[in-house]
Amino acid sequence: MKTFYFFLSLLFTGLFVGKAQFAQMKTINGKIVIHDEEDHSVEGINIFNLRSKTSSKTDEKGQFSIYTKIGDTIQFDRLGLVSRQIIVHPDLYARAYAEVHMNIEVIELNTAMVNPLRMDRFSDESDMTYLYRSLGIRKKSYKEALPKVVRDKKDLYKFQVGQILKPVELIGHLNGYYRKKRNLDFYENEAYFATKIKDYFPNDYFTDELKIPAEKIENFINYTIQRTNIKDMVNPERYFDIGLILEEYAPKYLNELQQTNE
């Protein structure tokens, strides 16, 4: 009888540990290796967690990191490459590192073999911009498309004594347009970084790991942005460091939230 209870306790322990491990999330790091062409760019490859809908991109060395848990499917794709998917099995989850091999996509038109456009482009260039440049078509940038008075380099938000203004600039100061525009730009800047952070970390990371209520996730991210240098870590994609800051400030936010509700 004792033997039966012993094996029964082992069974429940194994089920509990297995379930706990499955529910946990952590960062999987890795590197992209492209076959068939040594100098093909490995930067800017899109990485998607199909379950949590989070995404990331590779850096100039083809390295990446993304939050996952066991059973997740991770998809890798970019224009000119054959898409790949990998499943986060327990061994990969435990190793927390993946080397993903991708192939060049070759398009066959009748008897002609057409290689895709090369991706060794400027690092801040989108796929569409690169396509325009490769075809010799000049595509106006967003800044060039703006009215000249708006894209002028001097700071129109601030009025300085002795400054000579054009009539349209003077009107902008008198009616409060530039003040509103400054506030809007500040808000959009904050919203950009908040969106990048929210898109990288899945919702259950905030709700399960950090205990942030689902309806307060965006508020918590903005709370952290306003109190730390977390914005400086977004574009370099230092998401591991961002995660540490979020974990540090989650208890502070929850404490203030509780005091506000009392």
C-alpha cells in the first residue's frame, strides 16, 4: 500500500512540474544562417511567435531573441528567403538557443531562373524602399513629402526673442498650433516605444509573470517609460534588459495602483 502511495505521489509531482514548466516563459536566443550565398544579409529577418503574436527582428549579425514557452511555433521569413517554422520543444526550451538555417528563394518563370533582389541594403531601409531603389525609381521619403515649412530644420515649437518669423509661422504660434504639435509629437514618440515593447512581450508575460491586470498593461509600460531610460533600449532591441526593468518596476506600479484604488 505504501508503495502505491509512493508511486502516486511521484505521478502527481511529475504532472505538477510538467504543467509548471509548460506555463513558464523565457527568452530564446539564436542566430540565422543563410545557405547558398555567403554575403547575403542576415539583418532584418522577421521573427514571429504565432501563438502570442509577438515579433522581433535579427540584428546585423543575424542574432535574435524572442519570448516563448514550450509548444510555441516560431516563424522566420523575409522577402527573398524561404520561410521556416520551428516548434519550441522541451530540449530547445531548456537549451534556450537555436541556430536556424534558411535558404535563398529562387523564382522560376518558364525556363528562366530569377534570383530575388539582394538584401544587402541600408539597415534602415524597408523592403519596399529597397525595391524602388533597385529598380532605379526615386521614392520620396515621408519627410520630403511634407510641406517645406513643416520639415524646416529649425525648431518651430519655441519662439525666441528677436526671431524673425514667416507669417504662417507667426500664426502657428499665436493660435497654439506648434504647442499642440509639440505635445502630439511627444505623445506619438512615447506611444511608439510603448507599442514596440508591448508587441515584443506577450500579454501573458505581463499578466502571469508580472501580475499586471490585462487592462493596465499599456498604462504600466508608460509608467515605466516615464521613470527609466527604457526607451534607449528599444531600437537596439535590448529586450533582455527591458525585461529586467519591467520586472523591477512591476511591484512599484502595483503598489501605487493599490494605493490609488483604496
